[in-house]
Amino acid sequence: MIEKSGTRGRWPWTAGADFLICPLDKSQQKLGGKPDCAVNRQATRTCTNYFNFPASRIWRPVRKGGEKMLAKTQVLTFHGIGVPAVPVSPEESHYFVPIETYRRTIERLPALEQKHGVKLEITFDDGNLSDYEVGLPALVEAGRPGRFFVLAARIGAKGYLTAEQMREIVSLGSVIGSHGHDHVDWRKLDAAGFQRELHDARKKIEDAVGAAVTQAAIPFGALDANVLHRLKEAGYRRVFTSTPGLAYQTAWFCPRFSPANGFDPDRDIPPMFSAKKRLKSSLYAFARRAKFRI
Ligand SMILES: [Zn+2]
């Protein structure tokens, strides 16, 4: 028998004669029985959601108060400002923006927000020293918080943030999040790898900062359903990606844009808020919830 009603029993599961196949670990789920998913054995609720996913959850962002219908927050991610303090790959140096460009971007945020009726947020990935030396002062001066996603293995290393600097960042109202342990592709991790990247890294950063770490940024934006569900199981409250588009301000999955060294805020930011982009971002947000069951 194959369930036909609602979203239950439909894609992405394969329907058998009297069972469904879990997309995470390929275990078979008897219709009417209790879920038995090896991947989610520690989180029955998540697994149960896989098999009983109400269509209403996909539409939850639309119904949220205050956000109205369309996503309207653009999150910018800086990977380094000025000249790298330590040698980096050509791909990485492409994302180091000039100091003048960064400062001008922060200065232009209020006018751009007002003109387009949107919100702009700033995040930093990789924990480069320039986050503290250039990124933080401009944010403090502008009265804006930022999110700084650091790598546990690089805390205190040459060219990267120290524990003391991270504590100062938090004391000034910004957030320290996790970018993992070793800056690796999370799609290729085994169980031990997920333990190191999602759990051990968070503990190491929390110990350094002296505060809870509840947000994560996915290295390289490399994600799939398994990565997202591992993050949910690990209890991260918000996850930042490199997926293009606007974000719902309080959504768990946050798309971002990474300015590169040729970035110009006045030229490059306004097109992000076109009606087409807003509609596309909002539709993609719903599609993602359905696709990844998040
Ligand atoms: Zn990174």
C-alpha cells in the first residue's frame, strides 16, 4: 500500500509495496510503523519528521509575523579585508576586499537599507585577523553587530583571531559562530568527521569565547540534505550558507553573498533587491524546505 495523501510518502522517498525508504540511510520504513533510521537514531524526532512532514511547515515563513511575504534581508560575507596576513590560495585571495571598499560598504548600509526597504547584515568567515583589526571597528562605529564564524583549529594561529579577541568581539555585541574545525567539505565527512566538525569544534570555540555557540557557517557553502540534518541534530539554531539570494530574517537556513575584491556597494548591492530577486529568493526558500525537509 502506498500513502497518497498530503506530503507523506511522496518524493524524495521511494515507495515499495508496504514500505518507504529513508533518503538518509536507505533504511526501510514500514507504513504505520515506528521510524528506524540509523542516521537519526539519536534524534527520533528528526526522523519522524522525515516520515510525517506536514505541508504546512513549508509555508511557515510566509505566515510569520513581521516578515510579510517576501524575504528581504541580504547577508554579506567577508572572508578577509586588506592584504592577507598569511599566504592564502589565489581562490581565497580573490575574496579579500580592499580596506576602503569594506569601510565604504559599512558606511553605505543605512542609506541602502532606507532606499530599498530592506535589511543588510554582515558576517565574516574563516576568523582572519582583519576581522578584528578592520572589520570590528567599522561595525562598532556604525552601531551594528556582526557575526564572526571562526575555525576551531585556527584559533590563535598566526594571521587568525585569538581567544581574547573573540571575547572582545562578543563583549561588543557581536556573535561568534562556528565555521567548523579544519575548513573541509562537510559533504564528505563520516561519523567521526561530523563529531569533530560540528561538536568538537563548537566545544573548542565555546571554551575559548566563554559563551554558547549556536550558529554555524558551512565551509565553501558545500551542503546536502545529510549536512543540514546533521546540523539540526547538533542543535545549531541558525545556519549560514553561500547559497545566493535574500534571507528571511529569522530563518534557520540563511543564504549569503560574498563580496570579492572588485566589489562596489553602490553598484552591486541595489540589484540584489529587484522585485525578481525578492520573489525568486522567497520561492527558493520554500522549495528548499520541501527539498531538504528542513
Ligand atoms: Zn571558509
